[in-house]
Amino acid sequence: MLGSTMRLALTVAAWAGAAAAQETADDPLHPRSHFRVEHPAEVQGAQAEEVYERLLPNMTAGYRLSDLAVARDYVRWRRFNATPYLSATHGSRYVNNYANGVARDYGADVPPGGLPVGSVLVKDAFTVTEDGMVFSGPLAVMEKMPAGFDKAARNWKYVQIMPDGSLFGETGGENDAGMRFCVECHALAGDEADHLYFVPPQHRN
Ligand code: HEC
């Protein structure tokens, strides 16, 4: 049996692979929602926030092509991180974590039974390449479904929307197999945490 560190390493590799496939799928003749920053190595904190604010209208316009309500709504929800931070597990992208009103306990202690049905957590993402090009990344969503949806996944439905609004997959639906790596890695966070990893402490607001 694989140790959890090994499993984590494998799922990270799967995630990076999916990211590479997505980035090469971008049509270079029709660049979507990207621009260049002068000093890519310095993009953090307030700088990362500036890049994010500049990108956001394009980014959300892309997600909205999915026609999913969450893609339209999430920017009005509470954001649980102060400024975009680099996430190694989410494809070495800059990410932000949002939660809807039902999931308001996301930032504090999760209740013993987990977050309530109807909780929706959203992580948007962008990439800054070594030469300073900025691209939207995928939108990752977790939605708490009613009991019976997927007990092993603590009834979380995982959804991934690509920067152009296309659906990469959702557990229990399209491309379920391609979405299992989400469940596997999040399960390692444990039942007590309701399979959640939370914003790293130094990036919380
Ligand atoms: C290799 C492990 C790993 C994989 C694979 C993974 N995640 Fe995560 N996820 C994390 C970690 C760690 C965090 C919190 C810290 C961060 O942002 O890096 C997180 C945070 C999240 C959050 C915010 C809720 C929380 O747990 O705090 C959502 C939503 C999310 N991931 C969705 C997804 C979806 C959808 C997929 C699959 C497309 C996925 N994740 C794949 C590790 C992973």
C-alpha cells in the first residue's frame, strides 16, 4: 500500500499533467485574457493582487461561458485569503479561495458533521510564466451535496471549469474518472477536516 506522502506526490504529478495539457490547448493565435508583467519573480502580496484585479474581468468572462451559476456568483462571495498565493498542489498557480454564505464556517472550525449541504467553495487561479505572461487558470469547485451523493467523498462534488468556460469534469457526471484525483488528494486532509485543506495560515485574512 502506498504511504500518504507517496500518494500525494502521485496526485500532484497528475494535476501538473492536466495543467500542461490544458496550457498547450490554448490557441496561441487567439490569446485569451493574458498580458505581460515586468518582474514576474516579484509577483506576490500587493503585486499579485494588482495582477489579479487586472485579470479578473477577463478571467470571469471566460468562466461564465460555462453557464454555471457558480461562475457568475463567486466573485461576490467572501474571499478567505488576503492576496493571491502560490499553490504547489494546485498546479503552481496563484489561487484565491471563496466560499458562499452556507459555507461561512469554512475559515473557522468546521462543525463536527462537516460543512452543511449547499456549501460551495471555489478556487480560481492564474499563472504567471517565467517571462511574465499572465494566463487564467481553471476554476475548481467543491459543492456539498445531500447524503447519498458520494459517501467516500463526504458528499463533496468536485467540478473543474477551464479558462474558456468548458467543463473539464465533475464527479458523478462528465469525466468522473478524470476528476478522481481531486477526491483522492482531498481525502488525505481527513474526515475531521471534512476533506478540506483551508487557506495556508499566513495567507488568511
Ligand atoms: C495534490 C493534492 C490536491 C489535488 C489533486 C487537488 N487539490 Fe484542491 N486543494 C489542495 C490543497 C492543499 C488546498 C488548500 C491549499 C492551497 O490552496 O494550496 C486545496 C484547496 C481546494 C479548494 C478550497 C477548499 C479547501 O480544501 O480548502 C477547492 C474548492 C479545491 N481545492 C478543489 C479541487 C478540485 C476541484 C480538484 C480537482 C480538479 C482539486 N482540488 C485537486 C490539494 C489538492
